[in-house]
Amino acid sequence: MKSPIDSRARFVEATAELLRRQGYHATGLKQIVARSGAPRGSLYFHFPGGKEQLAEAALEHSGQQMHAELLALVDAASSLGEAIVAVAAALADRLEASEFLDGCPVATVALEAAARSPALQRACSASYARWQDLIEQRLPRWGVAPERAHAVANLVLCTLEGALLLSRAHADTAPLRSAAQQLAAALDGARA
Amino acid sequence: MKSPIDSRARFVEATAELLRRQGYHATGLKQIVARSGAPRGSLYFHFPGGKEQLAEAALEHSGQQMHAELLALVDAASSLGEAIVAVAAALADRLEASEFLDGCPVATVALEAAARSPALQRACSASYARWQDLIEQRLPRWGVAPERAHAVANLVLCTLEGALLLSRAHADTAPLRSAAQQLAAALDGARA
């Protein structure tokens, strides 16, 4: 017999995948239950707030997962430009492997629902802030002045998010790979 | 009596507004008819393909409208940095005036539906390509080498799109205004 902890994690993972691939409005509780393989009856036990509460948990889960992936890529890089290009390459590879379904796990919900659900807006905002903090903290070691780190980290995150969006829209990873190369060169040039 | 042309335009405008504010899946035909004020019976006369065909027309309409706005802002700017900051300021003002509902008119549908509907994917892709072409064509006069214009225009569009997304997610236009300033400075620095 599966433990309740398993069921909770399965609901969260299934929801995270569906939100990433198709967004909030296209995702129904029936589809989440079917995808999770967990017993339907336990859904409201774990998530009495229903779909919105489940989406909040899924966004937090995705945010943590992306944070861990970013951390590994950023810590392996020896310059800001190298980090930007490495993150973009990892995101582009995933986009191609999933036939352009697996983009940013937060972006679709942020655009669809954030202005209408304070809970989802906070969850999306928290993930983005966390990723940006991670970049910001690494910047001084790559020669970015501490007083510029917040703004440069914002620029890097904005560019990568927009490039992921354009790569999905064109069904082509060229925008992502090219934007990363250009931003890496521009930031190195501006610092030199 | 309203002409059929009025009804068509009203359906398209109502759909464009709903897609921009809440996306494709949250938007139903009943809501479109109610918002448009046009007679329900004429919907399938103008759009026998239903919601998907209507969304295609709405995306094209929004793409043209944004193209005209970008053209005016870009033509009034005397440098690449000035153009980037002016476009970001206009987008940020609109976001604030609409309580963070009016972001990019194409992005939400691109993320929700583009990987599942070839027609919507083409419509989103066409709008982005058109905006990027407009930027690309103006770059040589601002000192960007013609062979770099395509890649720089892609970087500018990616950054603005991602910054719009982050500003909606945080319900704060600071990411958009800051990213534009930073990109303007980085591109000027790299070219100098």
C-alpha cells in the first residue's frame, strides 16, 4: 500500500508537469489524478483548497527543482558569460527533447493566472525571486560590482525567460542559444 | 443596423483583449460574444472554424497593433539604447494602468497553446518575427554591424518579453524598467 506521503508527492509532480506543459486553465483535477496514479480520494485530504492549492505546491516544487539545476550549472561556470550560455544550453536541450513542451515551469501560470489569483501570483513571484537571488549572489566573484549585481541578475533572468518563450513560440531553440551568446558578449564587453 | 464588417472587427477586438488578459483556455465563446456586443448568430458566419480561427485573427490583429506602436517609438529614438528604454517605458506604463493585466498580447497563448495547435503556433511566431524584423531593420542606422543585426534584434526582443513576463509575475514594473536600462548600457558598452 502506498503511503500518504507518496500520494502527496505524486499529485504535486503530476500537477507540476501539467502546469509546465499546458498551463493552469487547461489542467483539470481529473487529469491530475489520472496522471499521478494516486488515489482520487486522497486529493482533498492533502489539498483541501483544491486545484489552486495544488498549483501553489506544484509551483514551489518546480521552483526548487529549477533552483537546484541552476545552482549546479552556475557553480560549474568560471565566468558570467559561461554561466549564461550553459544555462541556456540546458534549457534548449530540454525544450528540444520534449518537442517544445518543457519550457519554464512557472511562466505559463504567471501569465494566465497571476493577475487573478493572489496565491498563484505570490508562488510565481517567489520562484523568480529565488532564481534571481542565486544569480545575484554569484556575480561579485565574476567581477560584477556588488551594487550592480541585483540589476544584472534581473537582466540575465529576463533575457533567459524571454528567450525560452520565443523558442517555444517559434518551435526552434535558436532564439535561446543566440540570445545567451549575445548577452554573454554584451555583458563581458560592458565590463571590460 | 451594424454592418457585418463591424461584427467581425468587434469579435476580433474582444478576443484580442481576452487573450491578452487571461489567455486561450480561460476564454470562452460566450464571453467573447458578450464582450463584443456583436450578434451571436454572426460568429460562425465570420469564423466557421470557431474559437481557434478567431484566436488566429485576434493574434494577427494584436501583432499589427503592437507593430505600429513599436514603429512609432523606434522611429522617434536616436539610439538603440534610447529605443529600448522608450519601448520598455511604454509597456510598463500600460501594465501599471491595467493593474498588470495588459502585458504582451501574444505571450500567454504562445505558452499555453502553441505546442498543441499548429495554427496558433504559426500566428504567435509570425507576430514575434514581425516585431523582430522591425528592430533588425533599424539597427544599422544606430551603428550595429548589419551581420550582427539579426542576433541583436533577437536579444532585444527576448529581454523585453522576459521583462514583461517578470513584471507581471511580480506585479511590479521594476524588472521591465531596470532590464531595459541595463541592456541599453550593455549594448552601448559592447559597441563602444
